[in-house]
Amino acid sequence: MIRDTVPDEAAEPVITLLVVDDHPVVRDGLRGMFESAPGFRVLGEAADGAAALRRAEELDPDVILMDLRMPGTGGVEAIRELSRRGARARVLVLTTYDTDSDTLPAIEAGATGYLLKDAPREELFAAVRAAAEGRSVLSPAVASRLVSAVRAPRTPDTEPLSAREREVLALVAKGTSNREIARELFISEATVKTHLTHIFAKLGAKDRAAAVATAYDRGILGRPRPADR
């Protein structure tokens, strides 16, 4: 994130973005939306995953808004390569189709957040802010579509989450950062990280988003709210 060159020391940091989508109309719409809102700056665009990798290296954005299904190099491949390169940018996936089979692979590839393209603008703004801070964003609508993809039979020796681990996971599902979880539960950030390590191991999840999706599927967090129509 960068700060505006204004004298006000209290000015919020500006979140820089790279918009990746193979449809020019979508790119234009997202650029216009974010450039009309304070606190965001669109540094550039890309029409496919290969171009996204080049532009990400050139521009070093805070957040990449990534489509999944694009000609040539798709979003999942690009996310995987960004992760391999250790890119600083967080990736927020915007998917169109309710049954988008690329969403779970995108989680596994290292994406930070997942929203449907018809999400309200304020929800999208909040998701970008959360992603820029390193917080996982998994909207209930997307979570409900991930349920079938993350289904896995529970073995008899599956170790259940402790009460404290459930509390931590519920806060993670709300997009709460480790520091905020520590403050909320009156524990240290190191303890939060330890709980997360145990949660990931018990759920067979690689990251926060996958853990939340799996927890919804298993009923640990209740049922995701149905998508608005």
C-alpha cells in the first residue's frame, strides 16, 4: 500500500490494484468503480494470466482482482505461479459462474479471497481492503458453492476441534485478522497462530479460506447463507 502525497498524516493508505479479466467491459467497469472511490488506485490491467504475471512484476500492486476462466493462461495457473514466485500481491478471485469448478483449485493455489462478480460494490471494496491486509475473504455465496467441492468423508479417528479452536475459526470466517482475534479472545497472536495450525491439520486445509469452506461443509460453522437472488 502507498500513501497519498497529501500533508494530512492521518490519510488512509491507498490500496493499489491490478485488474485481470479477458472482457474489456468488465475491466473498464472495475477500473471505473475503484477509481471513483477513495482509498484505491488501479495501476493497470491484464487480459489473461500470462499478462497478469508480467504486469504484477512491473507494477507490484497490493491486490490483484483475478478472473479464473481466461484464454491461454487461466487464473488458477497465474495464482499458482504468483505464489511460487513469492509475489507480494494478494489475489482476490472474482468468479462469474455459480458452479465454477476452478474456485477450489484457486484456493489451493494460494488465492486470498473469493467473490462472485455480482457482489455489491461495498462488499467488493471491503473484500479488497481485507485482502490487502492479508485476511481471507470468502463470501457466504461462494462458500455455499464450495461445499460440494470440498466434501470429504470423515474418518472415525477425525479429531474434533476444541471449543477454543471453534471460536478462532468463527472469527476467521468473519475475516478477522490474527491481531484482532488475539484481542477478542484475550490471547497472544502466537497462540492464535498455534490454534490455526491445529485447525488446518484437523480439517486437512492448507489455508484460512480452505478451512472456512471445509468448516461450512462439515457444519462446524453452521450452514452458509443462501446467495441473494
